[in-house]
Amino acid sequence: MTRRIRNVAVLGSGVMGSAIAAHFANVGLSVLLLDIVPKDLLPEEQAKGLSLNDKAVRNRIVDDSLRRSIASKPSPIYHRDFASRIRTGNFDDDLHLIKDADWVIEVVVERLDIKKLVFEKVEKFRKPGSIISSNTSGIPIYTMLEGRSEDFVANFCGTHFFNPPRYLKLFEIIPTQKTDPDLVNFLTDYAARFLGKTPVLCKDTPAFIANRVGVFSIMALFHLVDEMALTVDEVDKLSGPVLGRPKSATFRTCDVVGLDTLVHVANGLDANCPNDERHDLFTLPNFVAQMQANNWLGDKSKQGFYKKTKNAEGKREILSLDLKTLEYKPKAKVKFETLEQTKSIGNLGKRTKVLYEGTDRAGEFYRKSFNALFAYVSYRIPEIADDLFKIDDGMKAGFGWQLGPFEAWDAVGVEAAIAQITSENNTVAQWVVEMLDAGAKSFYLVEDGVRKYWHIGQKQYVVMPGSENRIELANLKATATLWENADASIIDLGDGILNVEFHSKMNTIGAGTLQALNKAIDMAEKDYKGVVVANEGEHFSAGANVGMIYMLALEQEWDELSFAVSYFQKTMMRMRYSSVPVVAAPHGMTLGGGCELCMHTDKVVAHAELYMGLVEFGVGLIPGGGGSKEFAVRLSDELKEGDVRVNRFTNRFLTIGQAQVSTSAYEAFDKGYLRAGTDEVVVDRASQLRYAKDVCLALANKGYTQPVPRTDIKILGNEALGLVYAGADAMMVGDYMSEHDKLIAEKLGFVLAGGDISAAMTEVSEQYLLDLERKAFVLLCTSRKTLERMQSLVKSGKILRN
């Protein structure tokens, strides 16, 4: 049976249902979203003379839910126009429409009786062979099938999205014993390639994989905090980004999710996992029980482990809860020697090992928390999963951990950790001992550029599933790195394609990264076919190295600064006009210089989660690496006969002047950072590099022709400059911008307009515009107020408006 998903029906429009519907719309599907009919009229509906029979009233619940979801920030939708792909209706009038759905996903309230009732009705209208699934997170999947037909049962399973579905990558698939295996294989492939998810096959056990391990980790930490008398501030400092985990760490995450939600899952595990060897840890500590009694549930109740308030001066202040006295106190600075030792360690695995071996209270905390986690996950195999990588995938994709439990165990050393666990009178599962006895010293290894994991059943290392569709730079570095410096590496991807990987802090672009880009093009033009620019960092690039620019400006090294800007520009132009194709594969934050780099490649293969923008205005500058020039070029290319030219100019000007950043790759097209008809978007981050390589190779194999530098760029000159100067004056008089903002705006306008030229539509070269751009950039660097803005960003990470 060949399955194709064109139409999806989502039953239930609550927070999860609406967000799931939005994500299906994100990937181009037609979506039907249904919910119940209201029982009563609202006062405003009565005032309008409406009745319960009016369609607007009958669809009020679903329409209001979807509207709130789309308007929320961050939004579940990639682009506002995608919402038109979602139709709404209600169960009473419109359930028959699911006859057209290829996939019906239930997201109603977590009550088995209601779910059974919904599925009974679904069976009347669904088409044979259509997929039916439940997004439940706590009800056993098999219990929902009583009375269902053979076809329904074969095409039914659990499909658990994590909230928010757009941003969290985990997609747990929970088949029953009667689920068609072909359906499981289909959903695994579909979730990865089309939904951009990390599919994890789970057993039908309480809380499945991620919540089982994640809630254990939180509950164990709660008890450890009590034991070690640690504070809320200390724990969140220790369990956040330093471990490669979200900034919200532990207690802030609990506030966001809701303490009641956590308690509900913990109570469920307490009741349903009586044989769990750490069952005692699912009992609520006293401070959690008291917080629940006080209704201190987190953000939803305005206070939890943290509380926002205003001090005597009226300034906003965040207080943290004293877990002993249950009183709120000002947040305290946290400092541990172990944390200080890791500040210069960029590699997360190496940093984790140093944290684990710390000799202060922080080190003790890490050993105790990691040891409990390591022992726990070892015993969850084969209970909740047969393969160890599924637990790691679940925690990384569902909880945002950069290292899964077994990967962290590898980082600190499997044998070393077992010795520590044993010293605490704890044990690990027998299969781990057997693995070590077999001579295997780690759960994962890389051989010939291929990542493998220890297969417990086969008692040997096997290739990670799906590896054939992915290229992972981390696996290639040892054998395929051709050249490197402190900031970047050139890696051979095979088939004649090179990759430039940034690994500077925040992947910022400086002399080292520019050197690597030039070197890669040199190598490709001589012996290879093309170049891809991609990396596996959290973000593609935070932009040019502002710290370096600041130091040159502070020391008034104007010639050196001008040379540095020129070097950046020349590198961008080298990429644009090389004799081999250059493809960029950006993801996450792609700001300033990172955006400029992408704008100068032959093609961009962007991940859907792309936050791209020219943001230099915020530090008192204009784009100086070709970004201002490129906007002038694109403005020239889009001008058509009969256009109101200044309107198009204004749109381009404001995009840079307001430092606009896209909230997705699709929005980057609207803002002019990506090119319709040239650049592409992929949803599957794991296969992005493979696809970018294939695109680059295809460009090369089609007979790539080296482009010719442009000399035909039409500029508007004084026609646009007058608008810029008048607008800037008015904005400053109206107190909408400072005097320095006005100066920056005028310099930006001068470059985009092509300078003080009287005849509109005069043709100029790219080099002419680059010279204007560079001079304006350096001139702004001579301003004290620009120095103050750069200093603020470099020293505090904050944007200063002066």
C-alpha cells in the first residue's frame, strides 16, 4: 500500500490541537480542525441576536482557539498566509468531512471515556486505510481500541508531539501489538522528512520515553536539592546552558510548563510504575506539595519557583523561592569554581567531563545527578526501548538536551561513572557490564566517518538508523578534514564537494572564517566541484566579530579597519563570482555577516527555523560586508515600469533600518533576504547538509558558468535621498529616533540610493556601491555613540539606544 498524506484532520483545538494543525499547515497540507459546539451563548452573541444554530457560534470554540494560537508568540505558524490552509468546524456538523482525510489525529481531553467516544464516531466516517492516531501523553494506547474494526486497529497508533509542536522536534510513535508494521515505518520516515521531527519508536509504557526519563530527572533533582540544601538560583545555573540544556534549566522550565502538569505526570508514574527501582523518587518533596497546595504553579498562576514583581523604585524584579522557608527573595549571583574552570571549554563533551570531576559542591551535584540518571536509563532498556539511542534521541528532541544520557555517560567515561555509581551503593543494568566485558568501552563510536551504537541484542556496534540520508560533520572531522584553523574547518563531503564549517564562538565571522572561505574556493577551483557553507552549531552565525571591530575602532586603527571591511567584502564577492558553485545551508540565528554571506551564494538551502536579518543598525552601523550593496542590487532588479520607485526603496530601507529579523525561512523571502525561485527551504534539519551537497553537485554537473560582475545596477540617487533625509528629520523631531539613529539612517540611505546623484536610474557597478558601503561603515565607527553601542553589546550582550 502506497501512502500519501494530503489532507489531515485534527480533532480537538486546544493548545496542542491548534498548534499541531498549524504545523501540518506549515508543511503544505490541507488541514481540518474540529472541536465541540458551545453549550451557551456569550453575552456579546446574545446582543447581536445570534442563536446556537448560527455557524459562527457553533464554530466559536475552534475559531477562537485557532486565532489565539496563530497570534501567540512564538507563533506555531511559519508564515501568516499558511493559516489559510486550515479549515475549521465542529464535531456535530462537520465530522463527516474526515472522509477525505489521509490522517486523523485525536487531541481531545485526556480522558479515556471521551477518547473512546470520539473514535467510535470517527469509525463511522473515516475512509478505509486512513491513519488514526492519538496524541495522548499518559493513557495506554491499547486501551483505546475496544470495539474498533480490524482496519481501524491496524491503522491506529499513538503519535505524541511535544509542546510546542513547531519548535520541539520529538515525535514519539507508539504502536500497539496490532498496528501494521508498514504504518510504523511510514510514520517514521514521514515525520523526519516532511514534518522535520526526530521520530522515536516507543513501547506502550507509562509516559513513553521522554517524559519517563525527563520527569525522573527532574524529580531526582528535586530530592537532591533537598539533600544538598541547594538554592533555586544555584540549580538553574548548574543545570542550564553549561550542560548544553535550555536556558530555562530546571526550575524555570517547571514554571513555564506548570508545576501541576509535572505533578500530574509524576503522580501517574508513581501509580503506574510500582516496580520501578527508583519508585521512591516519584513521591513529591515537601516543598513541591506545599507549592501545589498554595497554587504556586508557575507562569499560569503568576508565581512558582520564580515571581515577577516591582521593587521600591518601580523597576521590574525577579524573585526566587527559598525552598526551606517558601519565601521569595531577590535572585542571587551564583559562583562555583568548577563552573569557572569550564568557561573556556567550548566542546560540550569535554566540558561535561570537567563538571563531573569537579571538587567543589558543584562537582558533587553533577556526580550525584548524573550517576542517578545513568543508572536509571540503563534499567529502562528494554522496558521502554530496545535501543539506547532512542532514549538519547527522546531527551535531545523533547527536552532540548544537546547530550542524551548515554552520550553524557560516554563523555565522562563509562567505567569511571560505574565506579562512582557503585561507591554510592547503586548499580547499573547487567547489559552495561556485559558490554564492557565484551571489550566495548563506550555506547557510541565513529568508524570511517559513520556513527555506530552498541546494539544490546546483537552485542556489537551497528550503524545508526537513517545514517544513509544524513551527513554529519562531527563524524567526518577525523578522516575528512583537509584544512583548519581556530575558527573554521574545510571538510571533504565526497563527490567533489567541500564544506566550510565555522566553529568560532557563536560562529561569528572574523579573519579566520574569511580565510577558510577563500581557501575552500581556492581548493575547489583547482581540484573540486563546489563549496557548501554549513555547520552543526546551535546557530549558523551570529554575524561579524563585533569585538574585533570595536577594538580596532577604539584604538583608531582606521586603515586596518578599512582593510578588514574590504577583506570581508572581497570574500563575499569571491563567493559570488567564483568559477564553482557555492551553496549556503543556514539554520537558527543567521544575523549580520552570516546573512550577508548567504546573500552572496549561488543558492541558499535554508532550514525552516531560520532567524535571518541584517541587524547592524542596533550597534550603530550599517551592513558593511556587502549587505547594503546587495539590497541596492535586489532593489534594482525588482524595479518595473510603472512602479512607485520610492515605495520599493522604502521597504528595503526599513528592513535594514529597523533591523528586521525573520521568524522563519518563509518570512525571510518576504523581507528580501532569500530569493524566490532561487533559494529553497527544508524542514528536516538532519538531512539539510545532505540536500545542500546534492544541490551544489547538481549545479556543478549541469555545467556551472562563472557569473560576470554587475555594472548595470540602477540607483535612485537624490530621488530616494530626499525621502531619507526628510523622513529622518521628522522621526527625530517626533522623538522616534535619536540624533545618532538619524545619522545611521542617513548613511544607510546614502548607500542604498547610490549616493548624491541627480539622475535617477543611473547605472553603477557593484564595486561602486561597495566603496560607498565601506566608507559609511568606517565613518560610523569613528562616532563615540557607535563605540558605546558596540561596547554595550560586547560587554553585556545588550543593545544600547543612545
